[in-house]
Amino acid sequence: MELNTLTAISPIDGRYRNQVQHLDEYFSEFALMKYRVLVEVEYFLFLGDKKFFSLPIAVRRGLQAAAENFSLADAQTIKDTEKITNHDVKAVEYFLKEKLKELKAEHLSEWVHFGLTSQDINNTAVPLSWKQAVEFEYLPAMLNLNKQLEILADEWRDIPMLARTHGQPASPTRLGKEIQVFIERLSNQIQHCIEIPVSAKFGGATGNFNAHTVAFPKKNWVSLGNDFVEGVLGLSRQQFTTQIEHYDNLAAHFDSMKRINTILMDFSRDMWTYISMDYFKQRTKKGEIGSSAMPHKVNPIDFENAEGNLGIANALLEHLAAKLPISRLQRDLTDSTVLRNIGVPFAHIILATRSIEKGLAKLVLNDEKIYDDLDNNWAVVAEAIQTILRRENYPKPYEALKELTRGKQGINKQTLHQFIDKLKVPVTVRKELKKITPHNYTGVNPDF
């Protein structure tokens, strides 16, 4: 069958294609060729700027145009050449040499890919595409989601809510604060992700500028390499490498994303649980069906979809982070095979983020149910009562409240107030204790 969204094996290129197709600008075979061409052109221009040869302005503009306007037809030309060379980067080199021929500059063609090995191109092109994907797609998605959570946290700031530890009723909290927990976690991990450098390898066949130095021994190739990678490409150049990048920073990015995904998974499960507890209703959309058998259902599918996509992403990121930093001696080819898959978990993360945003937009606060749960769980203020009694040096207050409340049914306002009335404490303390309710026993947190 012809490949289309219905015949694609991967749901990324099939079912979900319309949601993530823009990521092909960073992670497709076309994108890899485009970034390789960009790096090769920039390196050629860099050598011209460093006076290794005289670079006519028409040639400069022609090559810049070739990189900027790289097309599917150009990619197909490279792919056709690869069928002959059986080497993808060499096919890019031949493509650019042909461009020089068209620009009447064939005499400069041997400066294309001068002194380089294929990994000097791959290990700059891939980090460059990764850097731009993170900056233009991933970080905006994470920051926008966190902003949406901030808006909800502020909206629900003063909503008291029964907390649950070990699934059991616990000291009350506030809904806005519980959202703020995830905001803080995400903010911290997003900042860690931002701080990880995007590094590249650029140093010849085995990382020592061997060919460069033998051809131009008086040139400072370490300095030139740094200038090119950091000054021109905007990446961080690794100083000591084999033939390939050691991928430690890329693995750090994957690990950072895994942590963020885990936080989002935790959040999705909590929201799913609050919906199941009827703390939230969900807005319905005309024509949608919740269950093929049960017409009444409005399923929390967005949070479920998010959890599933985040799990797939983490499984792939785990392998990428564990595999890429390992290579036999100066290199083997396993990194090349694995590296082509980095866009897959990235796409699953984007899908998950959109699902969470969609799920959040459907939520309708059911404060009646939230308040009913508080009213039905007066036992949770036992902690407050026994703590004030400790302050008053009352004998064994914890044990007294334990005897009254632990495992007991029907503990309500009347039960606790009758207990308070029997306490041998000053009247002012009794009044203080009776002011405590599950609705106002919510503690204090920093402003947000």
C-alpha cells in the first residue's frame, strides 16, 4: 500500500500526523539532510572568511540560498546519489560540489567537507536541529502548560479540599495549592533542562584534527574549531572526543525530559482521580460519545491519553539516554541507528502536553461535592485539636483523640464538640477549638 496517514505503521506518522507534522522540520530524513547541508555550507563559508581561499560574493550568496531554500527535490537528489555512494554524508558533499559547479566555482569544490569526517557533520547537524526543536517547540509547550496551571491555581486558590494520604481522608488542603505543587516541580525541572548545554563534536576522523593539522600545521585548529561550532553554529564544542560526540549532554536532556514527563504523569493521574471523585465535571462536546455501551459516560480520556504518550516517551528516552553515551573504542555505528529516533519520544511528549491542555480546558469545578466531602469528614480536625491540647499541656491528647476517632464511623461536628465540652481546659480554649472546621483547617503556604 502507498504510505499515508492510514497506512503508516507509527501512529506519529499516522493517526496523530495532523498534530505533530510540524516536527518533520527537525526530525525527518529531509530535516537531517537540510541541517547537514547547512553545516557544510557554514563550514565552507567559515574557511573562506578565514582566508583559506578567496570567496567570491556570488558564490557565498549562491550557497547561502542553497541552504536556506533546501527543498524536497534537493533532498531527493541527495537520496538518489546515496543509492550510488551508499554513504549519506558523502552524498551531501557531492550535492554541494554540484552547486559550486553551477556557480562556476568548481575550482573551490575540494574545500567542501575539508578535513572532516561524516560525524563532524552529523554531530553538529543533529545537535543544531535538537537545539532548535527544544527552543522553538518543547520549551514553549512546557512553559505554556505551566502558565495554564498558574491560571487555574490562582482561580482555585481559596477552594478548601479534603486531602488524602494513603487514599484516606487527611488534613485539609486547598485546591490551588495542590496545583501549585506541580507548578513548582515543573518550573524547577524546566530550568534544569534549559541549563543543559547543547554540545557538538567537531575535530576530524578521531577527534584530533589530524588531517587539518597535516595540511596547515601552523593554524590553531582547536581555536578554529571552537570559533566555528560556538561562534557560527551557537553550540558548545566538546574539546576531547573520539570520532563521535560522547552524547552525555544529550543524554542529560533525555533524563531531564523523563523527569518532567514523570511529573506530568503524576499530575494526569491526580486529575483523573479528582474527576473519578466527582470533584470535577467535564464539559461535553456535541456529537462526542463517551462509551459505545453506556450513554451517560464522560470519560477522562485526555489525561489517559497523556499518561500513555508520556509512558511511551519515557521508555524511548530511557533507551536513548542509556545507549548513546556508549560506543566501542573510537566509534561504532550504533549511535547513528539510534539517533534517528530522537524525534519519536519528542512527538509523544508534544501529544501528551496537548492532551493535558485539552483535558484542563474541559474541567468544571464541582465545589458542592468538594464541600460535602469536607462536611462528611470532621475527624480530620482531630489533629488540630490534639495539637492545641499539647500546647496547653493537656495529658495524652493524641491518645484521647485516637480513642475517639480512629476507625470510627459517623464522626461529625456534634461528636467533636461534645468531646470538647468535656475537656478540662479554660473556656477560651474550648471556644478556640470549636472554631476549627474542615473548611478552615487548611494551614498556610507562601503567596502565589
